[in-house]
Amino acid sequence: NKRTGLATLEKKLFQSDESFADKFGKIANGAKWTKVVLTLPRFKIESKWDMSDLCKELGMNVAFTDRADFSLMTQNKMQLTIGQIVQKAFVEVNEEGTVAAAATANFVMTTSVPPPPIYFTADHPFIVTISSISDRTILFIAKLANLE
């Protein structure tokens, strides 16, 4: 929550032998449900990433050539190849909510007096992630550094 803590956080998360996914998993697994009053700035993030080379490196070379056989995907058995694989991501947070993802949480308390909420105002640079609830896979990650 330090206003100048992002650089330190980035070093801890990204500059070591342990992968970010492993570190994030440890953080997420150790997290406890806590009521938080969160104030976020409006922001919109768009990204476009050509994944063709990555897919080829992972063994999909043939899919990009005339040797690819996607004939079962068409009615007339056309010869198809993949020209490009592009991932586009979009996240918008505004007064109405979040466009890319939404979450609902129910809190069950075992005491009669609930603890006070934690107040957090993200009015300084921060990292945001959108993750799968079931297995905590990171679906989207971004650094917001230029807040208006």
C-alpha cells in the first residue's frame, strides 16, 4: 500500500529464479477473505499480441503451412491454414463496474462483531491481475503507472 512501493514489489515478483506464476500462487493460496473497501481510478487497458511465433515454438508449425489438415472443419473440405494467431485483451473499470470480469463474494463470519473493513485507495501506480477463481490461473496482468 506504499505510494512508492511498486518498484520493490516488481523486483520481488519478477527478478528471481522463481516464476511469477509460482509466486502469485503462493500469495493467493495464503490469502484470507477480507472485506475491503476498494477505490480504483477509472482505467481502460487494451492489448494486442501476435502469438504466431509462440505457437510455432510450441510445436504448431504445420498449422501455418499448406501441410495443415483442417478439412474436417469445413463442409466442402477446403484447404485451410492458419495465417496468424492474435490475442486481444480488454479491461475497463469505471463507475459502473468492470467490463472484463466480475466477481461476487459472500463472507461468513464466526463472530458476532465483524472486523472493520480495510480501506484501500489505488491512487498511485499498481499491478492488477484477473485470475481464475478455481485454479488461480492468471488470465490478465497489467501495471498501471500513469494514473490521471
